[in-house]
Amino acid sequence: MRAVAVKPGTKDSLHLRTDVPDPTPKPYEAVVRVHSAGVCATDLDLHQGSIGRAPAGFDYLVIGHENLGTVEHAPRGSKVRAGDLVISTLRRACGDYCRPCLTGEQDMCVTGNFEERGIVGLHGFMSEAYAEDTFYLVKVPPQLAETATLAEPMSILEKGIDHAMRIQSRFSWEPKKALVMGAGPVGILGAAALRLRGYEVIVASLEPEGGRKDKLLAEAGIRYLCVKTTSLAEATRGADAQDIVIDASGSEMAVPFAIEALAQGGICILASVTRGSRPITVDIATVNRNIVLGNRVILGTVKAGRRHFEMAVRDLETIEMRRPGWLANLVTRRLPYDRALEAMTRTPDEIKTVLQFA
Ligand SMILES: [Zn+2]
Ligand SMILES: [Zn+2]
């Protein structure tokens, strides 16, 4: 069958293949016909050869992790049936029997030897079809048929927010204000998830005000703030202290400001996989003092398991119900999968590019 693949470790290796073996499902697996797959910075890194590992026995890796498809065949008695729209989670257990992996929380694996479909050691979803254990499949309602690929990026912050709430149950917390750094898909979706929960939400990013993202956020009742590095501190400091700060900016430069913007007892969710290494000077004595004296928390979130995918689908469903068509505007470019290479070049004002398979 046909698929979009890379040669892990090789620069500019994205290519189309026609020789990828058809899925051969095990008795507990469903076969899913892929409808669409979102493209993100991880796919770009895979194309650049800076990350990724091919499955055993292959010299290529089928990429794609933000997925949506239709069940073609499911084992009898499973919770999905032929014709169901589904998305699949991507992280799979390490082989080391670590406690989280053993109990179905692969996203919290503590050995780091996990595998991830489309990234590490397992083929992804940018192919015509795939086979998967039905445990990892999450059903999607038909009204999300064009937008459910957004559930994967959203699930990362569903996990972050859920974990933050569990941590914050440590005291009588009454959060009202939230700041999201970064107006990429993850930032916008995280802001939307917080707005659904009643927060006063600001999204801060570098794009000028009045653009496409600003308008989209305003429609959802979210304030957009253009912050160049110099004004960031002022914009987020003091009276504007935030109960929750999410960093989804992709920039290490934003992290000190994210922490500094926290109110007493507040929690900062870091979600940017920053690249390379770039030393910056931070007054760690002040940062530490503020964390200690203000009972502040900093937490990281990456990938997500079933539960947080389900939360993402529920939230997407609510957003679609309250504001029909808003989510569709986040998909700013749709390309047939054989133009995947074009998707590796970002266009200005782009939010999310989705490849169509069927
Ligand atoms: Zn992604
Ligand atoms: Zn593990």
C-alpha cells in the first residue's frame, strides 16, 4: 500500500512509497482505513533526520501520528465496529515492565524505552490503512469527521490540565485566569480547553494583533496579546498574575516568563519540546525564591494516553456544538497525501496542515 515515509537519521528524506506491506491484523486488532493525518513540527524533525527510529526489519519509518480513520474490520466483541470513525493513541509500552506501562499509562513510562507510532520504532498513520489493538482506538462522533485529527495535539494539554488539577487538589484553589504562551495548534487548542472550563484566557505570541489567529481566538472569547520578548515581562507580570500558565510556544526563551507570570499557588504547564541547546542567563535565586515562597508548581506534559484522547474528543465535540465551524478554521491547509513534501514548508499564518488519504 501507499504511505509517506522517512529514512530515520537522513536529512530531507521524506518520500512516498508504494511497497509498504498491507496491515495483517492479529486476532485482537482492528484494521482502520486512514482518512486524514495532521502534520506537525515532529514530522518536520523526522524529515530533517534529527529524530526517529525505523521499526525492526525496516530501513524506513512511515510517519504520521495525528490521525483519523474508519474501522474497516474489527474483532468480534470489541468496542469498535466496521464503519466507526476512530483515532489511535500513539505511545506503546516499553519492554521493561515498568509500572506505568504495565498499568496502561504508557504516556508516563519511566524507563524511556517506549515506542511511538510514526516516531519511534513503529510505523505511523500516514498510510492508506493500519492495524491496531482496539484498546488504543478512541471513537469519534461524525460531526468531527473533518477535524478530529486535532484531538492528538489537544490531548497533550488535556493531560497537562488534568494533571495540574490533580496536583492542585492539594489546597482550596480557586483559579480564574490562564495564560497560554504560543499560538500554534497546541496553544490554541489548550486555550480553547481552558475557556470551556470557564477561565479568563489570554494567548500570548509574537504574531501581530489583528491577524487570523487573533480573530479566531476572539470568536472563542479568548484575548490575544502580541508580545515581543521585551514586552513579555510587563504584559504578564504583577497584577496580571496567572493561576495557570501553559507554555506551548516552542521557544525556551518563553519559559522564564511563563514561570514569572504565575500567581501565588499557581501552576505552570510546560509543553514545548525545545530543540537543540541554547544557554540563557536566568536569575535562579529569584526564580527559586518565587517558586518556594509562592507554593508554585512547574510540570511537564508530553504525549497522552486513551483517557486524555477521550477528553480531547469530548471537548472538541462541545466546541463544535457551541461554535459550529470554528474548529474547521484551525485546519488552514488540506493537501492530498502525495503532496506531503509541500506540507513540510510552512506558509505564513498557517495553523494546521492536514493530509488527506481518502
Ligand atoms: Zn504532532
Ligand atoms: Zn515503561
